Amino acid sequence: MLITYFPESTMEYIEAHNSYTFQGTSVFEAIEIDSSFIENKYIDGCVENYTCSWGGTDHPAGGNCTAAYITVDWTCANSGGGGSGSSSSGSGNSPSNNPDPILTAPTYNFPFEQNLIDCLETDNLAILEWINNSANFFQMRDASKLCNADNHDFIIEAIEALLEDGELEFNDTIYVLENEQDYRNKMSDDELALFDTLSTIQQIKYLVSAKEAYDKTEELFETDCEKHNGKGDAFRHALWNALSSSRIGVGLTNLLTTRHENNPPLYPYNNKENQMDLFNNQVGRDIFANGSTNILQDIQEAFNNGELRYLSNQATNCWATFSSQLTPTNL
């Protein structure tokens, strides 16, 4: 039996029974091997020491230790050619298990690629090569799971985007394609008019940049008023513009994100929000334009140095007030 494991989360060691947790997919395949090299081992009275090497160090195997990573040490006599007598060499230690009867799984051995090819019904050579590239296994597996009549076009567009920009995450790409209407609903009329002139790949890159900036802000900031008009909002706008500039260019990002602020005001001090956003947008674009090689790190450094701006004296609903001022993020 060959067991192939595809972990989908960090494995944790359970000391009580010397084993590890496993969350993910496992595939069991019956295989044919020559077992003659283990059939002639006389095990009556011998000592079997099971050792699990998963996790980087050897330790006694527990009942739940993943079988694919167990090594077995035998100390026993050989029985000869399958009979009951001793071997001509007499008793003693048996040779090491070679070949090893406990097989480890290959990195990739499951027909996700054929499922995806069948689903997409594409003859695009570049897409087919991407599907069959084992380096893309996890993204391709996710594509296979998602692929159905409703998502067919999304999958094709996502793979095309990944082929053009290898730094995009497949799941982020699928997310913005599936939720594009939500993003469009948040755009100003001027922004949307320009957005609709972009290629599909440019649209994906613009939206993925917005999503990545949003996700990172959610990770780093907790309160609503940090994330709206506060320091988190400043961080998000700068990161969004830097990421977008790296993917679709500074000029196009400037046009889109500036038009994003062209919505009618909702309340008397709404223009302070616009001023804040435009300020941080510019900082983000400048960081990329000045040759950033690590956008996230450089945005965080600008934030810590007070190069970004947030609104002080917010109302309880996080809106700007008469006394709100653009304030450096290190204050």
C-alpha cells in the first residue's frame, strides 16, 4: 500500500502518544512489490524497534504516527529459503531492510491534473503546461476542486493571470473574479469607466492588489476606527498603491486610485477622508517608483517613520470631524 499525504496545515506533535496531527488529503494506492526479501525473516523472539523520523528527529513511534515515515529495525535470525531451519550462516542480525518495505509517498501522485484538463476543455498549450508543472501542484489542486460549469471561465482567467504574474496567489485571483461585482459596486463612476477599458489581466492585478492590502490590514489592525480613517486605513492605501504600481504601472494606478476618491460626499467633512487617502496613495506609488524590492517592508517602515497620514479626532462612527487633522502615523 502506498500512502500519499497532502498536508494543508501545520502539523503539531502530540507528546502523549508520540504522534503528529494531520489535516489534509491522503490517497491510498495498492501497489505490487517483491516481498520475497521480507518473507524469509524468522521473527519468533526477535526485537522490533519502530522509529518515527517525522519532524526532523528520530523518536519512538506511536500508534498514530504516519506510516509513511516509520523506519523499522529488526534484530533476528534468518530462516533460510522459506523453510523452518536456520540459514547456513546461523543466527545473527539480519541485513538492513533493503529495499525498504515501507515506502514513502512521492511528492505528487494523484490525477488532479487530468481532472482539471477535462474540466477546462482547453487546448491552450501554456495553460496545459502550467497544469502539468508539478511546481504548481497546490494551486492546480485548488483549481481542480473549484472547477465546474460556473467557475470555468474564472479558472481560465486565473491561470492566465498566474502565467503573466507568478507572484499572484491563485486563491486571491479566484476570489476577486468571483466577487468582482462587489468591487465594482465600491468604485466611483469615473474609476469604473476606466476599469472597464483594462484587459482582464490588468483588472485582476488591480483587484488582487486591493485584496492583499485589505487582508494585511485586517491582520495588523483590530479596531474599526483604525481601519477606517485611522492608521490602518493609511497603511492599506499605501500598500494597495505600491502593489498595484508594481503590477500595472504607476501611471495607471494613479489614474484609477485618484478616480476612486471621486464619489459624492456623504457628510460635511468627507473631503478630509479624500485628502488622507490621496496622500497615502501617493506615498505608496512613490515607494515602488523609488525602486522598492520589498514593498511590504518598505510600507511598514514608512508607517513607523510617520511618512503616512491618518485622521485624528474621529467621530464615534469613525468619520472625520471639524477638528480632524492629517496626522503622521508615528504619533
